[in-house]
Amino acid sequence: MEDDLVTGLTRQVKEEVIENYLLERRIIDLQIENLNRQADETRRQAWVVGRRLARLSFLMIHTDMQSRLKEILGIGTGYFWAACLNVKFKRHVRLIRIRALTQKGKFRKLVLKSYVRLHHHMTQYKLRYDDLACERTAVNSNIDSFHRNFDLLTILNFIRGLDMQGIEKKKILGDNFTAKEMTELDKNLYISSISMEKLNAPAPLALPESGSVREELTRLCDEIFQRYGTEVKKIMR
């Protein structure tokens, strides 16, 4: 009778420990799922901004002018945004309507307005990216707290030590694992902290204000029109 009571209480304690562990782990899993969905949406928004950058690159006509644009805007090589400069521009962005007396003036206004819109969308993207970074920090904090409160090896060792009856210990979860198996179990179930690199959302560009680069962009437009006037006229039709 006493053994049955001890065995029953042992099982109950083990079930509560495991139930609490699984509940808290499920909460963490849901938070990670939500974070990944937010990262997906952030990456989608990055491509929306990237199309504005592709349009501006398209207006540069030639690779040498694209390189000049990269210098003016401070875009490094090998990054997501640099890759957007080489994306073939397709008209998946809002049409910019321009009025001017000359083709040269019209082209200049088109480039400047394209940059204003790029800057606006990049600013909006930065807000979304910062929200993602804050959410990642919060989730990582919860992961750290989870590991402090629910060390899996400690839980398994605790469960193993609850029941002192040799026969019963073989029947209840906890004593079926070797030391190596327990270590592997802990490794497989361990929840790692999440890095921004893992979320794969490109950091926003710190683009200069449109007013501060207006003169440089204007000079660039004039040079493009002078060197590639025929091509400019074709895309302005």
C-alpha cells in the first residue's frame, strides 16, 4: 500500500515536471514561429525597397554610372542592397509622372524623385527592421530564462532520482537513458539563441537625406545625359 502510494506520487510529480516543461517550451516555440513570420515579412519588405533601388540603378544607364551612384549613396559591395542594383528592373513600382520643358530636365527630375521615394521606403523599412530586432531580443531573453528554469539534464536526473524502487525505475521515464543518450537528448532539445543573420533580414541602408545629395545626383544626371543621351531618351518615352 505504501509502495503504491509512493509510486503514484512519483508518477504525479514527474508528470507535473514534464507538463510544465512542455508547456513552457511550446510557448517559446510559438514565439520563435511568430518571429520567423515577422522575419519573412521583413524580407518581403526589403525586396519592395530593393525594387526602388533597382529603378534608380536602371536610370543610371551604364555600369560606370551605377558605380558612381553606389559611391554617392554609400552602398558597399557584396550586400543585399548592392545586389539589388544589378536586378533587372521591372515595373512593379508606382509610376512617377514628371513634367519638364526639356528631356534633360525631365530625366533629372525623374532621378531625384526616384531617390526621394527610395529614401522614404528605406526609412519605413528601418522601422520594420528595428521592430524585428527588438522582438528577437525579447525572444532570446525568454529563451535564456527558459534554460535557467528548465535545464533538461537536471530535470531528467531529478526524475530518475525520485523513485528508489529498482523495478519501478525501469518502468518510468528517466532511467531508460544512458549518460551519452541523455547528453544527446539535451543537445537535440536545446533551443539556441536567434541571431539577425539567421533571420536573414538585410540591415537597412543609412541613406543620406535627399537634400544633402541633391547636387551630386544632379551633376550625375547631367553627366549621364551628356554621355548616354540616346539611351536616356529611349527610356523616357
